[in-house]
Amino acid sequence: MRIAVVVSGFPIPSETFILRQIIDLIGCGHEVDVFADTLIRENVATLGVGADVIVRVKPSWFLPRPFSPRKSIRKAARGLYRRLSHLQSFGYHRAFGLIMHERAYDIIHAHFGPNGQRAVRARQFRKLKGKIVTTFHGYDVNLLPRELGTDLYRDLFLHGDVFTVGSQFMRKQIEQLGAPVDRVIEIPMGVPINEYQPGTKVRSNVLNIITIARLVEVKGIRYLLQAISLATNAGIKVRCVIAGDGPLRSTLMAYADTLGITELIEFTGAVSACRTRELFKEADVFVLPSIVTGNGEQESQGLAVAEAQACGLPVITTETGGLPESIRPNCSGVLVAPANAHQLATAIQHMASNRNQAENMGRSGRRYVEERFSFTQQQNKFSELYKWLLRDN
């Protein structure tokens, strides 16, 4: 098949699921082009992206953007300037060569709703040709419609071919926005379980906590720091590694200092997938304390939760968004109320005091991921979806 993948920036550390899919499609012999606003070269080395992938990345600046009446002309002009500036990362000759003719594909797979809109408009303007699959991931459903209007995806839902989501929570959200029920398919983002394996741990009297997250408000890391302070004051020995980067990093580091727990916390910054797996094997429990932000943003699936379970870790996470679907509550992990440091601290204390039960939870989580969140299952489902769309043509 000829497959176009439409993304925003590429590659992005918090969107390794897209990179995995592209690598797998190439490995299966498909002819793949990746259309991106920006080729982020500093992430290429960090994520270990090979030349066989980079050579397929093309600038998406020629894909039309849907008009939003709420965006000012000044903002639109600034956006155009940024997109033209991004062409330097590709080379101008590659960029301008794309605008001259229609590019035909069997499948156009857009990640995130706004890129699905662009793909639909590009097909209408005869810049791209092919069946359009749009995969929604979270902020594009629970945040953007609040900012830009609930009719944001009207044209996409009218003219797109299929829409996929990672959880029942996400399905309900996009159906409320007007997605046609018969064209919404649930395909959870998967984990390559042959790569994410449980490690052999030596139990100590210190509970080693790991969280992998972009350091933004919705991840609720502030409440994890509060919970660690509370658990420490209760006599629990804890060490926590916070892997990931983001705009709140310096604020969170300062907050840890204010709480007097700086020596217990390690902020690693962005890490590669390989280093992520190493950190999982060094940990005893994974915590994702996500919240619902004031503007309505919340987790759609929580892929890091599945990755942690694949590595045999018990999970503590919150009853928000699609996270309850990502674990077997009280079997592979524990759910607590969002933005509640006391409940989070109690769960941490329970894990520290009941190591055998925690390890059993980790084994249950591994089985759950094998059954529900395997990357192979994900790709098989997408492959069948692509074939069905082509037969339907």
C-alpha cells in the first residue's frame, strides 16, 4: 500500500506511538510518506530515528488549514511565518516541489483531529488522494473544542472516512461532538511487549517510584510531590524518578525544594525509549497522578500506564478520562481520586507495606497488556481497517 501519515512536529518524545507505527509500516513493505509541519532534528538523535524514516519525512505546509473565525488575522499571519520558517528544516527544494501536483495514496492516516481536517481539505483541493483515517488522542477532543467551538470537526466528520480512538471514554467524547457512530472504531495504542519486559528486582526497604510524563498541568505531578512528602512524613522510605520534560519542569523542581524532598526526587528530562525501559526495570511502582485541568483537559488512554504494566509494575493512577480502562482496578493497579495527594500518599504507603501484593499486581498487569494493549494487535487492527476501506472503495 501507499500510505501517507500526517502529523504536526516529528519526531516528538511524547508521541513515540506514531514513530513505532511508521517504522512498522515501513518494515511491512508499505510505501510510506510522513507529512510534518516541522522536522525536529534535535529529537532525531534522542529517539534514535533511522535515516530510512527521516528520508520519508516531507513538509506539510502546503496542506490547507481549516479556517477558524476565532483566530485573528494577526495570529494567522504569525502562523504562516512560522510554517515558512520551518521549511529550512526540510530544504526549500523539497518543500516547493510538493505543491505542484496531487499525490495519490491508498490510505492517508492523520494523527490528531486538526491533522485529519487538513487531510480532508487537501483531498478536497486535490493535493492528496486516498481514504482518510483520523486517530484522535486526547487534547484534540477534550481541549480544542472548548477553545474553538464544539462544531470544530464538522467538515472532518462529514468527509473523513473512519475515526479511531484508544478508549471507550474517547469514543463517547467524539460521538458527542458529532462523529458518526458507525464510523468510530476503538483501537487502543499498543506496546511492543517483546521490548517491554519485566526485570529482575532486588527488593529493598526503599520504594522506588517511576513516572513517565510530559511536565504539563494535566499530568498532576504537583500532587505526586505532595504525596511523597506526606508518605515520607509517615515514615515510608521513598525515591522517585520523574522522566520527561515540559514547561513546568523548573516550577516542579522548585516545589520539590519547597517541600524539602529534593534529595528524594530525580528529574531526568526527556529520555529515549531504551532508557525508559531501563527505568521501569529499576522501579517498584509506576504512578501517573493525572488530573482534569480547569480548561477540561484530561487523559484519553495513558499509554505509559500500559508500558509500565508490560514491564511488570503495579500502577497507581487516577479516576479520570480513559485511565480506568488502562488497568484492571485492584488487580493490576489502584485508582485514586484526581488532585488528591492524601489518597495518593495512602496508595503509595500501601504499596510499600504490601510488597507481595504489589508484585502480584505487576504480574496481572503484564497479562492485561498482553491481552489488550499489544502493539502487534494494534497494527493488525489498523491493517484490517486499511484493507476494509480499500475493499469498500
